Amino acid sequence: MPRSTVTWPGYAPWSDTVAACRAEFVRTARSFWLFPEAIPRVARDDVALLYCFCRHLDDAIDGADDAALARQTLDRWRAELYGHAPPRPLIAAFLAGAARSGLPLECADHLLDGMGADLGEVRVADDAELLRYAYRVSAAVGLMLAPLLGVRGSEALRRVVDLGLALQISNVLLGVAEDARIDRVYLPRSRLAEAGVSAEEVLAAEHNGSPDARLLPVLKGVAALADHYYRSAERGAIHVPLRYRHGVVLLGRFYNALGRRAAAGVAAPKVPAGLPLRVKLRQLAELGVIAWQPYVLGVVPPPAHDVTLHVALESSWPGVHA
């Protein structure tokens, strides 16, 4: 790969790393039906570094031979992030970008904690535990992305948290079978109990390739939970700079559609690009209507953020409505 021509402060020693991350991010973003060219060049490289930081961390944990090795990997990344060990090039470049952009490294710590919670057997007690997990592995990433895209202010960050929570809940719906194969059940035990299903029965059914029909109301209930957060995030779209605003709304709508398809027992792709063309066209048409809503245009302020959406989260966490 040719050497990067990056010249702004903070990246010169890691120009090859930045160039590699830029190429990886652009390729992946397009596969998600996103348009990285909408992001200004300097911010695009910051976003690419954040993407590669998260992606390579995830790959390192998933690629570990066992939970003990995965925990050692997490410890190594944490040590490099906080200056207790010499950072490898990707982490060094990420830290340089974070120092320049104001990216909240506290959220990287949340992400590491969330990945630690994935190691070994996973069972989730209730909606509150699911939301706390979703904050760590998804909303925390959104909060790191926010300053790179010019999204700032407490009200804006609350909506960032809501979108992150919603996206992860949809991801849970999309990954029930895949997660079961590695002894993970993210569907809340409280919801399963109401349907007369145990986590162990979820595992057995998925291992046998015959999903339990009793799960359908559970899946639909979890999809409805996500919808509250998608709706709140969309209502706060005015806080997103105009160049990204409609893309963020579209991302939420696509993933909401993916999660709802999975909850209805319909085979759903993992990324928006795999949605049927009719679904994409419908979402685009609806986006045209949304674009003229007064709170999206900024003519009137959006509805106030619903404090109850964050009751399950710690009030000291970034972006949480205390």
C-alpha cells in the first residue's frame, strides 16, 4: 500500500497505519451502504482509526483460543491505552488522534469492559442488564465517534447513546442463533421466563437447528424495546451536523428494519446492503418525509429527551441523562 500523505499533527510516525485503516474503513462502509466520502478528509481518518481500533480489538478477542487468552489480550490493550505498556502502531495512532480530537478515552474503557463480559458463558438477567451491556459495546463507540463528526453537547450525546443502545439490541435479535452456538444468550431471562422458555432451551433449540416458536413474542418484545430508542435518536437528529443527519437517520431505520425482520422470524441479513430493494426504497421514501419534519429542519426544537430511557444506566457514564 502506498505511503499516506497525511500531514496534520499527530499522525506522521504512523502514516502507513492511517492509510491502511482508511482503506479498510472505506471498503467496509460501502458494504454497509454508507458513504464515507461525506466525511471531511481529516475526520475520515480519525473515524477510520476508531473503526480499526474497534474492529481489530474484536478480532483479537474472538480469535483467542480460550477465555484466559482473551482476557490477557484485553489486559494488553488496556495497558497500551493507558500508558502502562508501549503501544503498537494502531493504538499509538488512535491515541494521537484521540488527543487531537477530544475523543473520550473513558468510553474505550467501557468497550473493553463490554468485551470482557462476552467471555465465556453469557446470560442476561433482564432489560436493564441488556441495556448496560449495549451501552458498553455500542453506545460507548458512538460517543467516541460523536466528536469526530462534530456532534457535541449533553442533549446531542443523550441521543447518541439512544442510537447505540438501539443498534446493539437489533444486533442481539440478528445474532440469536450465532450467539447460542458459543454459549451466549443475550435475550433477557425475565422475558424468556414470561414465555415459558429457559436460556438452556434456547441453546438446545439453536444447536438442533429448530428455533423454539415460543421465542417469537420474546423477540418481538425486544424489538419493541429497541424501537423506543430508535425513535428518541431520530427525534434528536437536529443535533447531528447536516452533512451526516439523514445518513444517521437512515442507518437507524435500516437496522430497525433488520431487527424487526429477525423478530418476525424472517431471515435477515447482517448489514443494510442485504435488505430487499423494496425495503430500501421504502426507507428512502420515508426519509424524504422525515427530512421536512420541523424538528429535523431545526424550525422547532425536538421533544425533550425522555429521562426514563436511561434509568438502567449509571448516571456518571458519558451521555447518560441523569
